[in-house]
Amino acid sequence: MILRSLQLNFNLATSNIKFLQMMLANLKLLKSSFLLIITCGLLTACNVNYETMASQRFEYAQKSQGEIVIAALQDSPESHYIKGAMLAVEEINQQKGLLGRPLRLLVEQDSPDFVTARPTIRRIVSNPKVSAVMGHQSTMVALPASAIYEKAQVLYFSPFVSEAELTSHGFNYTFRMLADNKQLAKQICSLGKVRGFKKIAVLYARADQHRKFALQLKEAARNDFELVFDHTFLDETLDFRSILADLKQQDADVIFLSAGAKTASSLTKQAREMGITIPVMGSRNLDSEIFKTSIGVAGNKTIIPTPYNLQTKTPINQTFVAHYRKKYNQLPDADAALGYDSVMLFSDKVEIAQSTQPALLASIVHFSPPWTGVSGKYRFNKKGNIQGKPYFFQILNDKNWQILN
């Protein structure tokens, strides 16, 4: 009896351990969904009535009078994204506005966490004049914010977040301005194949966004490349020499790197110091002044995606570049192009609808034919994902990015 009891207890303990292990394994995958569920719970539990806000927005749209407002979140006062959006608003108002009404850009400060951002988000959606919101750099802000925008019936254009979770919840008012990471991983691998790479090394930080992107890269590369080195590291790692020494023993053609700009800069510089000269292919995280200025010539042969090509010869882009340079005395970057395109896309759909009525606008954005902006064509599916919009790729050469042809 004692042995039988011990065996039962052991089996029960083993079962509980396996259950806990399964739950822990799934926890990271569900974290973003938990965040959204918690947000939705808070929407119903708090005293803020988003349905009333949606009703007031509809009533304001029905009057077809007064200013039309777009809210934009900036990460810094010198945000190129905001500059691009401001230029678009200025050009629209110079042409008698939108539906004969003035268009106003309401600029608010973004935040890296949702708790800090929530009062700003609530203030935005409580304004019945606000028809659309643009911005949010962080997925951990954008995801729960999208639930609020959905409830308050405000169109949300996301120019920075490429994680799949943003558009996986069946929302009607959320639209991403970039192809998601799954599509980006495929495009990176396609370019790698074109450039003749066969053996790849994958290095990635353990933060969720970097880990997930690395997994997508490995999945996309599975049929066309041989994975000869696969290593992860803590986000706060400063010394990569031990990892790089092991990498040096492998016959890799290219490094696929998924990490933040500072980490990627340190790792790449140490690789060059150790005589590792193969190209590095990274994510959009490396498309930053932090990476370019900190890495110097050690960044040569770094290849990254960008949604915008400054050299595109289309009339719309040439006009945009000329106007941007005249207004700001500098050339636009990808963020500026996405800010400009977001406002112009919204303007085009309002003109088609002849209204700012939220549900009508959302439907038109979902099902309209392709619309062309300065960074290419925009067409959305039912989930709000952009369809068939490729990334450009650029290579760092003597401290300057050059578009690959």
C-alpha cells in the first residue's frame, strides 16, 4: 500500500511538473494575447465609456462640419515621422483642405510602456473630432492601444510594428503600413539566395521580438540554406567574443542577426576585430542613427530592409523629396515617408467616402484598389495587413546606406 501510494504521488507530481512545463512553454507565446485580453477586460471594468465616444465620433462625422483631426504619436520632438505627416497636412490644407474642411494634426508624446501611454490614448479617443491615429513605436503599447482604438472606433495606422500579433485579433480599425515579419523574413531569405549565400549563421537576442523574428528567419531559410551556426544571447550581453570564436570555426557565408541597434553594433564590431568579414543581414532595428554612427566602417557589408527608397524616380516621390528638403533643409528617410503616406492614404479614403464616418472609412480602407504613395503601393486585406508591398534593401558602405539594385 505504501509503495502504491508513493507511486501515485510520484505520478501525480510528474504530471503536475509536465503541466507546469507546458504552461511555461506557452506563456511567452501567449504574453501578447494576455496583454490584449487584460486590456479588453480593463475596457469593460473601468468607468470610461468607449461606446459613447464612438457614438459621439459618428455624430460629429454626420454633421460634416468643422475640422478633421488626425492624432500622431511622436517619440522625440525631431521625429522624421511627424515631419512627414506635418508636410502632408500642410499640402492638403493648401489645396482647400479635406472635403473643404481644415485638416489638423494633433501631435502627442509616445511612451515605451502602456501604463504611461494609456492617459494619452484615452485623451485622444475622447475627442470626437479625431478620425485616425498614427504611431506607437513599441508593440507592447501598440497592441493594447489597438483594442482601445477598436472600441472607440478610431482608425489606427501602425507604421512601425511588424509583429504578427497586431493584426491577429480580427479588429476592423487597425491597419499596418509595413509588411509583417513573416513576409520580411521571406524577403530577406530571397535576397540572400540571389546573392549566392548557402550556409547561414543565425544570432539573436532573447527578447521576444528578436527571438520571434529569428525563428521566422530560420523557418523561411529552411529549404534553401544550410544552418551551420545557431546561437542566442542575453539582451544585456556586452562581450560576444566567445560566441564569435565558435562561429569562426564554421564555414558560414552570412550572419542573420536579430537584435537591437546598440547590441548589433557591438557584436558586429567585435566580429570584424576577430577577422570575421562575412556580410551581416539584420532587421529594421538596424535602420537607425544609433547603429550607423556607433559602428563606423566596421558596419561595411551590413544589409538591412527599408520600406522606402529615396532614389525612386516616380513623380510623386520626386515632388515629396523636393518639398521635404525645402521645408526641413534635409532629405526624408523611411519614417518621414511613412508619416507622409499615412496622412495621404487617410485623405484619399476620406475623399472616396465623402465622409469621416468611422465604419465606412474602415471598410473603404480594407477593400479599395491599391493606392500608391511615396514608398510604393498600399493594399490591405480583411485583417488589416498590407498586401504585396516589398521592402527595399540597403547596404552600409563607408558610413552611408546605399540601396541595393
